[in-house]
Amino acid sequence: MNCQNAQSMVLNFINNKLDKEETKAFIEHVRDCKDCWEELEIYYVMLVGLKQLDEGEELAADFRKKLQNEVESRYVEIEREAKRKHIAKIITILVTAAILIWMFAYLISAMLL
Ligand SMILES: [Zn+2]
């Protein structure tokens, strides 16, 4: 992802409108790109700050920390889900293999007896 792509996704990221792939690519970019991180920070402070004012909430003292936590937790969640899917796939393969082996053994024993 380049900076132009990343910066065009900032608003959608904050509003949680990116799909998982996009979110992951976006986070991977802004983590390492100072410019885009700053862009994200500016919009985040603005939007979240406005929302909190609007809802009469007390303003979060540390937006930076809040943003960092949010970015990290979203990333961890995506990774976790990818891992879950991966494990599910492995289990499916193992179960299929076990059934095939069982059928094969059954056929062999049927032929021998
Ligand atoms: Zn960038």
C-alpha cells in the first residue's frame, strides 16, 4: 500500500468501514509510516473528540494512547481470526485424511478377507 492509498482510507478506518484485508494492510502501513500515522492521528483526534463532545462525554486525556490501543487491538483481532481460520482448515484436512485412510483400510481388509 502506498501513502496515497493509506491516506484515502483514514476516514473509513476510523469509522470502521474497511474490510479485514484493508484494515490489516492499512495498519501495517501506518505503523511504519510517520506521515500517514500523523494524518490518522489528526483525523482521529478531530472525529473522536467531536463525538465525545457531542455525547457530553469527558474528553479523553490521551488520544494518542487511545488511538494506539485501538489500532493494536484491531490488528490483534484480525490476526486472531486469521489464525482461527487457519486452524479450522487444518482440522478439516486432518478429518478428511482420517476418513480417506479409514476407507482405504476398509477396502483393503474387504479385499483380503
Ligand atoms: Zn504512508
